[in-house]
Amino acid sequence: MIKRELFYSRILPFVDKPVIKVITGIRRSGKSTFLKILIREFEEGGVPASKILYINKDSLSFEFLSNYRDLHRYVTDHFSKAEGKKYLLIDEVQEIAEWEKAVAGFFADEVADIYITGSNADLLSSDVAVNLTGRYIEFRLSTLTFSEFLTFRDKPTGNEKDAFNQYLKYGGFPGIHQMLFEDEVITQYTGAIYSTILLRDVVARYQIRDVALLERIARYLADNCGNITTARGISTYIKSQHLTCSADTVQNYMQWLVNAFMFQRVSRFDIKGKRQLELYDKYYLGDIGFMHALFGEKVQDISGKLENIVFHELISRGFTIHVGKLADREIDFIATKGSERMYIQVAYLLATAEVIEREFSVLEAIPDNHPKMVLSLDEHFGMERNGIKWMNLIDFLKQK
């Protein structure tokens, strides 16, 4: 098991602290493995196995834990004779009905240091949050960034450009590194994850009857990755296919896909008016590997794929992301973390004077002094223009 240092370093300050650690993220992103790494760290630190309880609700061994009463009884019985510091780790806790009641009780009674994971944003819905108010911190675990991809890849790929092309095609699910790196093998694996999320985390959870419509909407969002998208626009498109679908229905399905972390929504921010805009969001895939699983290789999608990868990287580094609006022009990303802010444009290649002007001039028009950067796959280009830095996109992804 490989420790993902960036994510581990975020949780480490909260180990043994009086707060529930809630780890969320898309299925197969490595949440279960991360809990096992934590257990290994506890044991290597001298904690006996009797004081560590790991519950994996994906395992039939814990099928008997169906509600909060079952959970409370099992945990208290397990720890009844243990003294001192104890650790409770529950994987896919949302599979236990009203789990938050038991977890809040464990916290109040100081039963153990608590870590829970879930594969749906509804895990911390308003009702749950009320029961756990002030008692938890959420940590979002994404699939592998490119630098992590290089760490996980145990076989040489020739060079980093070759490795990036693999990452661009296959994505960042950790499990692919246990597979043969061939299109048919990896596509079947990522396609199976996609189907599982769609059917288990969306269809079953929200009791969707029109599965074909959901699949159509999901494919539309994936095919328009990085483009401004609205529920009304999708509804109009579907009606053009001689199908019936209201904008409200599309909006619900889009939200449920986001809740399952299959997609992530990015809102627009008006730089001049300094306010968030409520319409015309962008959607990015939870993992870029889904693109190849759904559509194969489409050269024309390269710009959207590169944006998706940079978005994923920025989120993994702890930034909050918006799409920038400046008059009638767009900035790909406004990335903020505390008081830190930077503006980023992403391009495939700065191949012509027209492309260079388009990417740099919109950043030059921003009336503040925060860092501004253009990322592209060019290997050699002028380092900056009017204070705006250019950087090779692969080099940016490799930065610590």
C-alpha cells in the first residue's frame, strides 16, 4: 500500500484530536486503502489490534449492521474491555441507516477516535450535519493526481510525456495500477466503476425509474466537459431527440450525479462585480478516465481533458475553484485558498499568434495583482508576458 502523502498530511494534525474525521470521495478513489494505511500507522505506533475496530460495509461480514442500534451495540461490545485510547474506522458508513446517531453518541461518550468514509455528498446532508454540528471535519479524497500516478506506476513508461499520455487516457483510479496497461483492460475496469456509481450511488439511492434518461444526461455532461452547461440546454437537446424531459428533471439528475462525485460542478464568478453567478456552470468528470471508457479516443476533446486534469490538480491541492467572467470573456480557473488567489488559463498548444493573444490578453485585463498563469503542453515558450507566467502543463502537475 502506497501512502498518499499530500492527503495524509492533511489528516495527520487531527489524529487523536476530539473531532470526527469524515473522508468523502468517488468510489474506488482509495478511501478503504487509506483507512488501512491509518491502521498500519496506529499498529506501528504501538496500538494493539484489540483497540482498533475497522468496519467495512462493502463486506458481507458486516451485513448484520443495518441501523444505528446495531452499530452502537456492536462497537460498545467490542470495546467493552479495552482501556485507553481506541480507534474506530467505518468504511461506507452511509450503508447504515441513521448512522449519525450512533457516531454522535460515540463521540459524546469518548468511545474512540473516529474515522468514517462515504461515497456520496449526501453523507453530510443538512439533517446529518445538525446531529454532528461542530464535531466533524470533512476531507475530500480524489483519484490520483499526475504526480501520484507516477509514484504508483511501478513499470517504466519511457518518459514523463508517455506517462502523461497514459494518465490522460486512463485517469487516476489507483486500481488501474494492478492491471495490465492496455486499452481493453483499463477501459473495462473504469467502465465498470462508472456503471457501479451510476446504478448504486444514483439509481438505487434516489430510486430513479428512467435509467436511460439518466445515462443520456451523464454522457452529455461528459461529452461537454469544461463547457458552460445548463439544465435547460440539456432539456432542449433531449427534446430534439424526440424525448420528453423537463429542465427540473434534468437539474435533479445533474445534482444527483454531482452528489455521487461522478461530476463536479464549478460556478462562475464575476471578477468585475465580485460576486458569484448562479447560472451557466461548468461540469468536470470525477476522473478523466471515464472519458475514454465512454467515448474512446477523441482528439477534439483534448482541451476539455486538459482543463479537467488541471481542475482535479487544483482541488487536490486544496484550492476552491471558480470559472472567471470578465465582461464577455472567460478565465478558465480562479483558484483560491485562504487569502491566496491565482488565475489560470489552460491551452493545448500556443501554436498561433491568435491563440497566444486570446490566452494572455484576458489575464492582462484583470484589474488586480494576484498571480496569473497560462498552462500549455508547449515544451518551449517565453517564460512570461507582462507579468503573466507561462508554464509547461506537465511541469505544473509535477510541482510539490
